[in-house]
Amino acid sequence: MSTATASDTQATSDPKDHSRFSGVLGSEWIKLTTVRSTVWTLLATAVVGIGLGAIVTSAQASRWATRSLVAQATFDPTRSSLAGLLFAQLAVGVLGILIMSAEYSTGTIRATFSAVPRRPRVLLAKVVVFGVVTLVVGEIVSFVAFLTGQRILSGKAPSAVLSDPGVLRAVVSGGLYLLALGLLALGLASIIRLTAAAISSFVGLLFILPIIADVLPSSFTSDIGRFLPANIGTVMMSAHYHGTDPFGPWTSFGLLCAYAAIALLVGGVLLVRRDA
Amino acid sequence: MLRVASSALAIGAKHGRHGLRIVVLVVLVAAVVGLILWVRMRRRDRQSPHATGSPTPKADHAVRRDERSAAIAVNRRWDWNGGGNQNTIEARALTKRYGNKLAVDDLSFGVKPGYVTGFLGPNGAGKSTTMRMIMGLDEPDAGTVTVNGRRYHELGWPLREVGALLEARAIHPGRSARAHLWMLARTNQIPRARVDEVLDLVGLSSVAEQRVGQFSLGMSQRLGIAVALLGDPGVLMFDEPVNGLDTDGIRWVRGLLRRLASEGRAVFVSSHLMSEMALTADHLVVIGKGRLIAEMPIDEFTAKNSNAYIQVRSPNLAQLRSALEGAGATVTAGDDESLSVRGLSQERIGELAWTNGIMLHELATQSASLEEAFVESTVGNLEFSGGTSLKPESTEGGAQP
């Protein structure tokens, strides 16, 4: 790299560049694995995701006989067993926020940017490392929650197996949903930088926005509702795709990914423009 | 994001259920934002030093030569003992504004290899801001600063060229010292063995696995120094390195700074303590209120700004005073029966006293310390900039002891 600027402007075509980015990736991996918050948030993801799913399904199982015919007809065992993921998303989001905001609150960001002055690379490395970890953990949690839930349901209420239509897609979507929301949280944290403020806005986006949408006139509610992450999650994790659902599961996922991408892009631009 | 959602919503409401169309729209918006980002980054990268820094062709040529030798320097590292007059850090007309406050004002200076250059100024003078701009953490509003001829974000392996201790406490408290160093080493492909080496060098080997949150300020300071040394760089910057260190630690830092400079590295140390600079620095860059006050060897600075005078004590002050003033001296009354005399040599004062039959109790030259020279120079600066107080300590230095 001693040939100064000429080679640097074409950094992407530089063969050394691969190894260089792997260093940034390795660094982010070290960062993620050397703080306790990672273990705690991922543990919370698993406990909430699997545990809540188990509670919801056992409640369904024990009251099945007393439920109305409509409720029985629309019952989706897959969706019930994955209900916990809609709360586990909070823990994933907190981790996504912390890996960026903790750098600012502790001042580590200055060491990070001194070592890697091209700041978008740091964000990209975080996206890759955190994304892979979240996806793996998310899929494991989703599958375990599904299998646990079906075991609880079987015999007492209708249950599903992975080979049923739409079920595998819904269970895989559980992990994908956590991934997309985690990345959205990471993008938010790159924009907001303060841990508390970023977590508040993330919670607001997930839980407060639906309440606001709910009190609006009903014609608005359904229009806005389909764009809200929580509703997207419900659609994604349902095995049955009803014609009444606003968007199909993959369209919903695409929308969620677009949210995350926009947040990350805005965060990336601000990362470069703002002083560390 | 809200605007995107609402515009997409409007389309969605008009055309009923056209989910795909909305998603395409959102993806398009994302693509446009991405394109803007990409173009911006390209433009940023193209702003090389010779595009922004130097208006005249002659200066342009000089910078290019600068770059070439910098390239050699990188390969050979600091073997180029002494290095001649090549500046490793070169600030040109640096300016940084925070809101209304001008933190750094048209600041130009250079830092040479093989010397300890002291960066001196009262608290709030803009030292840390300048160092952050050198490290590419803060973007200057005007001017450029280069390290080894290149702007910081153009350095291939920055940690191998510049090491810096900016804030000792700026480390995740939950991470161990070794993890912190290893995480930084990894980005610049510095071998893992080097991590243990620097831990050993700063005396933290025994607590390497301990969480940094449990460290004392002194230990954090040592870890910060380890970070600076990690890439074995030819340029080192330390922001107030002796803060929080005990006497042994302070002596160790002084020795380390001297040793690093003697190895041919450029060492740039900031301090608001003149006494500290007197012990370690060869050169001084003195700033006040963000502006350059002086840039010169430390001896020259002391001599130039020294307000040396001769102190005389006598039981017959009034008579002595008129005799001295008659000989053209500037005399001011000091405390307890003494006079401060400027403009006459010690010998001449003695002669005058003898010829006038005045008994002298004391006749001594008071040479100014570096501290006094510093106060002297900043007083001038504050007056010039319209400050009402003559004491810099009371306006700036007193705020953060």
C-alpha cells in the first residue's frame, strides 16, 4: 500500500482488498464474542422465542375444546408455535443496537475508525458478522420453537409437520424475520448512536406504532398495518397464506429488508459525514 | 423512511392491493440512496492532498516529492534515522468550528521524525481537536493534515504508520485488555504475538485477561499506550499521556517518549503542563485559542519568550532606583524591598551601586522558566485576540484543572 493514493481509489479492484476486509470481519467477530451482552441477548432471544412459543401452544392445547368454531377454523399451529419470535425480536434488536451504540458510548469507535478509516467497511463488517450470527441463532430458535410447539399441540389440537404446505417456509421465515429486524436495529443505531434513544425508537417502531395505527380510522389501519414490521412478521410466520393478508409472505419480507437497507444506508452515510 | 412508507402507502391506497409495485418502489428508493452514497464516497476518495492542499504548481511538486519519500519511509519504516527535515505530520491551515466556537483556527505546523515535539496549550486550546483531525476522526472545516504525505483515510494500514493515545478511557469496559488489542491488531493484520509483546512492554501482561472496566486510570493509560505501539508505527501521538499515572509511571512515560524519538520516530505529545514539556520535548508547537503561537525548538522558545530580569535588594531602594533609571534601565518595584531591573547587565548594576555608594543585599539574574515563557506567550495572544483578562489560567486553564 506504499504507492499512495492511486491504488487506494481503486481499492475494490486491489487483490489485497479481500484479505483486508477479512481483517475487519475478524475484528468485528472478536468484538462480538468478547463482550457479555452478546451472550445475554442471544440467550434472551432463545428463551423468549422458545419459551413464549411453548406457553402459547400449551394454552391453545388445553383450551382447544372450548374454542369457537371460527377460532378453530383459522387456527394456524405453525404461527402459534412461532409467536415467541415476535418478542424475541426485541432481544435481537437490542444486540443489533448495542454492537454499534456501545462503540460510541464507550469511545471504542475512535479506536475502530483509527484502525479502519474507511467507515462504511466497519458497518459492512458489522452487518456481515452480526447478520450471520443472528441468522444462525434465529433459525435454530425458530426450528426449536416450532418443534417444541408441535409436540405440545399434538394429540390435543391440530398440529403441523414441516412437510405440510407453507410450514417449512414459515419456520425458515422466523429466522429471516429476526435477521431483517436485527439489521434494521443496527441501521437505527448507526443513525441515532445513543443506546437508550435507539432502543426506544426500535421499541416504538415495533410496539407503539401498531397501537397508533390501531386508533386511526379503520380504513387507515389496514393500509398502515400492512407496512408495520410486527404485522409483516405475523404474515411471514403463518403457514397459511390467506387471500386476505395484505402482502404475500415474500413480499412482506422484501419490504422488511428494504426498511433495513434504507436504515443501514442512511446510517452509513451519516457514519461517513459525522465526526466520530 | 417514513416518507418512503407514506408515498408507497398513497400508491397502495389508490391502486388497491399492488404489493409488488410498492416493493419495487421501495427497492428503487434504496437503489437511489445507495447510488448517492457511492458517488459521495468516490468524490471523497478523489480529494487527494495535491487536489486540495496546494494552489501553486511549485507546492504541488513539493507535495508529490513528499509522497514519494513517504512511500520509501513506509517500506523502510523508521530506519531512516533523523530523516532530515521531512515532516511526518503536516498540518496546513487547519480550521475546525463547533457551532459558533472556532476550536482550531488556521493552524499550520509540522512534526519531524527523531524528535519529541511537544504540543502545548491551555486546556480548551484545541489540542485534542487537532489530534482528532490528524487521525481522521474529525473532518476539518478547512485546510488539510497529512501523515507521511497522505491523508489519514488514505493510509493502507493506518495502525502501522500512526499510533495514537487519544483518550485512555475510550475502551469498552467489558472487554479484556488483550481482546481490545487483538481486535485492533486484526484489522491491520498485525500478528497476534505483537499483542502480547506490547502488553509486556507497558507492563500489563499480568492483567491482560482482566476486564478493562476494572482498570485504574493509570492502567488504562498504559493500555492506551499499548494500542499506540501496537503497529510499531513511525509516527506516535499521545494526548496528555501522563494523566493519572503515578510517579513511576510518569518517569516511565518520559523515558519511553525519549526512546521512541531516539529510534527515529516522530513523537507528538500534547500537554498543558509546561514542566512536563521541559523534561521531554525537543520542539514545541504552542497554541492558544486554536491559533499557533509558536513553533520552534524548546530552547529558542524559552529564550525568546523569557522575561529575564535582574533582582536587586538594597536598604536604600529609592536612591538605587533613580540611579538605575538614570542609566536607562526599566525598573519595577518588587515585593519585600526588591527591584526588578531590565535593560542593564548584572555587572553594570553592580558598578552603578558602587559608584553611588549604595549597599546591595542581593543582585541576581532571574531567568524565566518554560512555564513563565508559556504564560508570557499566551498572554500576548489573549491580548491580541481581545481577551479582557491577562491571566490565561483564569480564562481557559482554570476551567479544567
